[in-house]
Amino acid sequence: MSRPPNEIPTIWTTGFTDVFNTGTWRAATPVYAWRPSPCLVDCPIDNAIPRWIKYISEGDYQQAWLELVETNPFPAVTGRVCHHPCEGHCNREVLEAVVGINGLEHFLGDHALDHGWALPEAAEPVGKRVAVVGGGPAGLSCAYHLRRLGYQVTIFEARERLGGLLRHGIPEYRLAAQVADREIQRVVDLGVEVRTSTSVGDSQAFAQLREEYDAVFVAVGAQQAKRLPHLDAGAGAGRVLDGLDYLRRCIEGATRGLGERMTVIGGGSAAVDVARTARRLGHRVSMVALETRAVMPAQREEVEEALEEGVALFDGAMVTRVEATAGGLRLDCVKVQLDPTAPAGELRPLPVDGGGFVLEADVIVTAIGQDPNLTAFGGDIRVDAGVAAAAPDTAATTAAGVFAGGDAAGTSRFVSVAIGDGRRAAYGIAAYLGHPDAEVVVRHTLEQAVNRNEVNVFYFDFAERNEKAKAPVAERLTGFAEVNRVFTPEQAAAEAARCLTCGTCIECDNCFVFCPDMAVKKDDSKSDSPEGRYVILDQYCKGCGLCVAECPRGAVHLEQVTQ
Amino acid sequence: MEPFHAEPNYIIEEAPVFSSGHNACPGCGEALAVRYVLNSMGPKTVAVIPPSCIAIISGPQPYSSMRIPVYQTTLEASAASAAGIRRALVRQGKDDVNVLVIAGDGGTYDIGFQALSGAAERNEDMVYVCLDNEGYMNTGAQKSSSTPYLAYTTSTPGGKPNDKKDIAEIMAAHRVPYVATATVGYPEDLARKVAKAKEMRGLRFIVVLTPCLDGWGVPDDGAVRVSRLAVQTGFFPLYEVEEGERYAINVGPTPGWPVERYLETQRRYRHLTADQVAAIQAHVDHKWSLLHARAKVECVPMFQGAEI
């Protein structure tokens, strides 16, 4: 269209283009959303790990601890003994090494004990009662969460003291009893009724509990050691012990007369605990494990520590026959390979030709696993393969109002799994009892988590991982003092600063800075939310995805426009 | 001279000069550069823009994405136009107005070079920013004298046989008060250099590497990454020169990062043989040794982040 010849525009340029809707060019839209980090997904207790690490790096230890105990009331315990699966898929590995989450938890747990911090208070009573059978990590965790939901809780513990495996199964050099005791006391202080030396020993007692209480959580652990009958046959009486038996004797001081040479059979944490305890009591210890060192269920660090302490490890091997000799026991052993075609979870050793060897010992200790004793409950709830059948999200069993968790309802044998089970059971019980705010715990998957292609590590400097200091080997063998030392505040600060905070916006401004269209706006009213304070201006965003590519932590992602 | 680093903690201060709703492609590296150049210069600025993508981004008439007076001049005359505007401002007694040229590499290295060299020789008072996307990308990706050695353009289908002109060194050789290189992957560094240039007088020249997604063959979300790789692999050093001789290297290459990591992110280098990649690497290494010699310092690399 041509202009009339004499008309001169009064304004040459308007000085703006923001009347245009360049947003209509868009095929995909950036969306700010909190996403789970791999550590959270891998944590059996669903702990929001990046949140509390961020508070540590800001120096706010108490807030960090409060975030941590939101799901796990025992950080000083798990900071020592957790198998820390949270470090398994940590995205920091792209740079140099995974974040030392376990060390940070240890630091925070001890800091809280040193300062006498109390757990968040119990909620207003909701007028219902729950019985928890078993005062180990699963039961105590369940009691903690139930108190926070306002339920009255009674724990029935067969032994004289609470703690279960924490007190009776883990040696002092890994977890000092006073640490476990203090964390347990904090839970009891929330108003939990405790009946120790009270066993729920038969189906009648169990039926009575179901009558008296609105719900029952069964967390009796796994107390019955598995045996290897072919060893008993060839050895003299009292020459083959099981691990729990041995550790109990140690606590009672009744280990004299067992002889100097000990062979421990097993490849899990319990076997390593026996072997290292025996080293501290002056035994010469050999250890025979079916699995090779790389795949032994015991944690890598504990196996290393055992070797440092002089345990002789025969991995990928088994004992085929035992014979009593004049000088003690003769153990015929053979190297084995595990049948790769065996179903998951089953070990099927295949002897290697020419792999035979002989060990000599005075005593054999087997630590090849334990089974729960569910005779009191088996009439009411279904038992599959020796453990109580429980729903993974609610811990509900086949009997109405009965829930089960920990070692009694699983085979993984990890303290943190038991604590997680207790938590899920508490919310399952609350849902069953019609609690107005309680929702069943939803577990995230690794597919939903921020993966290493979604973090942008350019924005982080290289920083070496901090490791817990260890007591020198010679010192360790003289007693039962803890081996691992807690981080210094400097180490904790440095380690916390290594966290990428995957999936949680920390308002670094990258999305704002790198938008060529100035289509990212800061909305201060949204500050401190897990999605951050940014808003995409629909009118201008062309959907290029630069904000997503430059987000260091995967807190914003693109979604296709479907209309 | 002390080693000198970019300041990752420099706080960008943006004045709202550049407007949303402009016509740049989604993810355009040049639009990002325009944002930090204009918003760092502030509203008391007159801009001169020759034909280029920048002219497209600043339009379309009668609209303008730039909330300042903009003079769209001819391709060969940016520096001369800016010099004229400055003299007119002086004549009017307006000494608080910045005169800014934003030109492409065609309008700087090639067609506008005579006017620029003359203005530099006279030390005319202006900030001259060259947004360098290494070719005539606006007209369909023909080669310019900024196109790097062996890069594909539509007019060098087998790869450009000649090397890229070193415009920063050419301008430094004019002994103007300030010459700097910058790129959009380091926005704090870019904004700081523009703000620094703004406070100086005489001819201040900044060349900004701005990836062209279409011309280089880079995905929509890749401009910043490619820009950063250009620096991290040493292909495009970030440095400043005052008075033609005081050198400061801002960001050095990340040790052990071959230039191949930069080249492989772009379609325009897809045809390269291993020997050609090695030739480019040797060339980059040689240029760094020259730069070190001029700067009289060993550069301490600052950003060491990995890339996946």
C-alpha cells in the first residue's frame, strides 16, 4: 500500500516490539517443576537430600537437620551404618566423584546430638491407638511418624532394651551404643509408650493386640540364623556357631575357649561384623564368601576395613566339608563361580575344576543370613518365602489393620530400608485409619529423576570429594572405639558445596540471563518455592530451550505444545 | 603483568532498552548479545546499524525493538555515520550521549572496514560492537573474511580455503583505547566489557562471537553451549587490549580440551577429515602462543567445568 506523497510520518520508530506475539512461534514450552534427584529416589527413606545439604552449605545446621528428620529420625545412626544407595546415581560423578551424602548425614546427626536438639513435636491426639511389635529401626521409625500424625503408640519389645539390630547386631566400632540410645530416646520422648521384655509370642497374644489396638505394625526382625547342616555333621559340638550367637557371646564376654583360629562363612555385613569383632578379640580370622569381592553384599568400605585389619578373605569360594582333626578342624574348600542363569536373588555356586583348597580352624562362625520367626502371626497374615507379605507402598498385610515391615517383611537386611518401611507403614496405617491429612507415601522412579544429561556441570568447579577420616589400624584392633570419624565443619561445608541440588531451583538466574527474548520474568512472591520464582512469559517465549539447556540442575524442562 | 580473569561474580545491570517481541530466530545467539550490549549501554544512547541480522532484529519499521534512536545506515558507512552523529552531538553540546555501532562481521571485516579503520585512525568517540557470526548469515550463509578456515558456507561448499581475519589484532594495531573480545556464553564478561567501554572515550571496539544457529548448524538450545566451547577449546580467546599494548587474557582454554569438541557441535564442520581437524588444532595452538607472547603472561584457566 503506498503512502500519500506529501505525508511524512511524525514518528519514525515506535521504540517497542512488545505488541508482537512471538510466543505463537513456539512448538515447546519450558516448565518449571520440582523433580526428584537420584539420591532421593535411591534413598529407602525418601529423604529430600538436596534440601538439607543446601541448608548445610548456608550454615543453617538446625534447619538442615529438621529437613533431614522429616523422614528419618536416626541420622546419627544411618550416617554411620547406612549402605548409602543415595550415592549410587549421584550426578556429581560427571565431574569427579559422587557427593559424600553419608558423611554429611553423619556430621548433621552428631551435631544435633551434641546440641540436644529435639525432634518435631507430636501432633494433637487423633484418639486412636497403634501397637508396634518390635523395637528395632522399623518399629521405632513407625512409632515416630505415627506420633507426628497424632496416634497413641505402644511398642512391644521382647528384649530388655529398645534398639533391635542397632543395639544387638551392629558392633560398637561401627555404631557406638550410646549414639543409638540417644537417638532412640528422642523418639521415646515424643510420648511413645514402651513395654520392654514383652514378647508377643503366640497367636493368642497377637489376637489380643488386634483386639485392643486400632492397628498393629509387625516389625519383629529376623532373628533365626540360617544354618549349613553339612558343617555341623563333621565338626565337634560347639565348634560351629552362628553369627548372632557369636556376637551375643562377645557382649556377654563368653568367647574364651573358642580357639585362636576362626573361619567366618558369609559375604554380607553380618559376616564382616563377626570377622572384625573376632580380630579385635585376638582371633586369627579367615572369611569364605560365595560371591567375589566385587559383588559381595557387604559394603565396599567395610570389606576394605576388614582387610586392613588383617582378615584373610577367600572370596568366590565355599566350604564343602568339615572334619575334626587332632589339632582342630579341617575345612575342605573349593573356588566357585555363581551360575549366571540362576533366578535373581538365588545363589547357585558352580565349583571350579581344580579350585580345591584347605583351611584349618578351631571354630567356624556362619553368617549367611537370618529368617524371621513369624509363628505368632502366620495364622493371620500371609507369609511368602519366609517373610510377611506386605504391600510396598503401605506395608499392609493380608489381615485388616495389620501392617508389617523391616526384616520381618523383606530380605534386603538394611537398616535404612527398615526405617523406610516404618515410615511407609505409619502413613499406610494413617490412611487405613482415615487420617484427614495422611497420604500414602509415593515413591519416585529413576526415570523421573534428573539424570546426568540434564545437569549442566559447566557451572560447577572441580572439587575433590571429602572422605571420613579413619582411626589407624593398630589403634582399631585394641578395642571397640568407632573407626570412622565425623567430618569437621570445614569438611562438611566443602562437601555440601559440591551438591548440584538436582531438580530443585536455587534461583541461580541462568534461565533469566540466557533468554534472548527476555521471556523469563522474576516473580518475587514465588521466592523459596521448590520451583523457584521464575515465570515464562507466554506471549514472547519462542521455545528455543536455552533456559533448559543452561539450567545447571534440571529444574526446568520442555513440554511439547500439543494444541 | 598480573594474570587477569573474567569476573564470574560481576553483577549485570540491565537497563530496559531491548524489547521482547523482536524478530530474531528462537535461541538466536545474536539476540542474546544485543540484549547485553544495549541494556548495558543504557537509554542515553544513539545506535547506528548497517544492513545485517541486527537490522532485522531492530525492526520492522515502524516498530523498533530498541527503545533508543536507531539510525540504519549503509553497509559500508557505520563508523563514518557514527562519527558524524558524535560530531553533531558535540556541536549541540550533548556530551552525555553514547554513540554505539552494532554491526555484523560483513559490515565490519569486509564492507565497512575502510570507514572503521579511518574512524579508528582519527580515534572517533564511539563504542563499536561487531556481532560476529562468521559469515553473511542474513542473506543465506555466504562466506565473509571472518569465516574460519575450512568452515562450510554456501559460497565455500568445500570449506573456506583461507583463514579468518584477526579483527581484534587489527584494531589493536590501530592503538585505539580499548579492544575486547567477548561471547554470549559468558554474559557477565560481555556485560562487564560493554560497561567498561561505555565509561571510556575514543574508539572502543568489542568483537562478540555470536553463534548463528542456522548458518552454523546448531540446535535451537545450543548457542550458549557452542559459544562456551569456542572459549573452552581455545578457538576463540577472551581478552582485552588497552592502548594497543596492555593485554589481559580473561578466560583461558580448559587444559586437554581439543578443538574437535567445538567443531563437532556444528554442521558447518561436518565434512572435516582427521587431518583437517589436526590442522585447525595446530593453528589454534599457534595463535595461543602468539597471544601469550603479546600478553606476556601464562593464562591461568578459570572455568574448568566439564561438558557432557
